[in-house]
Amino acid sequence: MLNSDKPATWRCGRFLFDFSKRKRPLVMGILNATPDSFSDGGKFRTVQDAITQAELMIKSGVDIIDIGGESTRPGATPVALQEELDRVLPVIEALKNCGVALSIDTYKAETMRQALQAGVDCVNDIWALRQDGAIGTVLEYGVDESKREGCGIVLMHMQRDPVTMQFNPDYKDVVTEVIAFLQERADSLIGDGVDRNRIAIDPGFGFGKSLDHNLQMLAHFELFSKLNYPVLAGISRKSMLGKLTGKETNGRLAPSIAAAIMAADRGAKIVRVHDVSETIDALKLWEAVQAN
């Protein structure tokens, strides 16, 4: 059911983000320790490369660093558990005391568990904790001395799976159906014992959506906030921007920033981006205007 209270805070492991004291969204920087992510695959495969990139994000003012060891681009080949762990755990170990929140981008319960043990603050799951063991893992890291009040959770909507999600995605009303899915997943977690203030939601731009579906979701993004959870917008460099501009992934900075600002205008509390410094600069201007 809808909750009448706006999300004043979001518990994210060691961090408590207070939205009543800030205008601009949290900026979640993407750190892909993968060879095949759609935008920057292979760029940060060594631990030192990842640390260097993370240091640049931190210097720019990033709020959360989202570490991923498996590409979920359309048609991506699944990665074995141990390979994913080998990619992400050394990065987490190196960054766990960096002063900003860390997130693990995974749907595997064992990767979640080991990442949380290693020091991450948030689980960002494209499957919305529908894989075996995932809910049990985030419950285990609920009220826990080492994680203060529990890890943050980002529940994302995806139609089908990464291999098939872009095969003719179909909705009668994409915004209504995505809202219903996210509401059901959040209600289910709360019913299982997850504290409401740990949950954020992500409509899943590009995950089982056509260009028109994505544009509808961005145009009506404020409707997702009616669920009264922090809403994450992950649009950075995505194919919808390429289809509109004709640009390859590394040429999508301008539309990525524009999308982040549009999402902020429509209530996004978190924006997940590749270009941290440029996005934060744009959001500083947006924030200054909001204050007048």
C-alpha cells in the first residue's frame, strides 16, 4: 500500500542519508570491474585502475560507489560466482575505508554476502531480490553491529532477464506496471522483516523497455516517488540516449547529464552515473536554482 510519509532518510549501511537536509540527489558512481560492460568494460579491470577511478569520483564529491563484477547489458553472458567474487572483492577491500558508501551491483546471494562482509553498505539488485537466498542475505545484514542499522537495498524492475529483456518488451502501461512491480517487491520485503527505511527503488531504464517505454518513464518519473521510497534514476550513457542522438556510448555525456537533471526535477533521490564530476557540476547549478 502507499505510505503517506515522504522518505526523509535512507539507511545505507554505515551511512544515513537525510533527504530533508539536501536538495540535489545522491550521486552513485559506476565502477565496473568487468571486461564487457556496455560503456566502460575492461577499463577498470585491475584493482589499481579501479582505485584510481574511485579516487577521482571521491575527489569530485561522489556519495556512493557502485561496484559491479558482471555485465547486465542486453544479451550479456552470465559470469560464474567465483569469477565475479575475484573481480569485486579486492576492489571492495581496497575502498572499504574510503569515506563514501559502497554498493555491490549483483543479483547473486553469495556475492552479496561476501561483499557485505567485506564492507559494502548497499545491495543494488537488478532482480529485486528474487534470486534464491537474496532476501535471507539482506535480512542477515539487518540490525547488525558492524553495519549499524542494516545495508541499503535498491530494488530494480526488469522485464524477463538480461539475455532476453530487449526481445520485444511489451506493456499496456509501462509506468503503472513498473510501479505495481516495485510496490509488490517492497511490500514483500517489509513483510519478511526488512525495515522500510533501507529500501530504494529503480524503474530500470533500458531493462526490458523500448525507447518509447524509457521516454514515458522519464516524462512521468515523479509518479514513482508516490511509492514514498527514494527513487534511483540510472540513465547514464544508455542506448536510449544513443538512439536519440546517434552517438556511441562515450559520446553521450550531454544527454546523460540532461537526463540526470530531468530526473532530479521529477523527484529522483539518487542518480547512477558514469561521469561523476560533470554530473555533480550540473547538479550544483540545479540545486542553486532550486534554492531561489
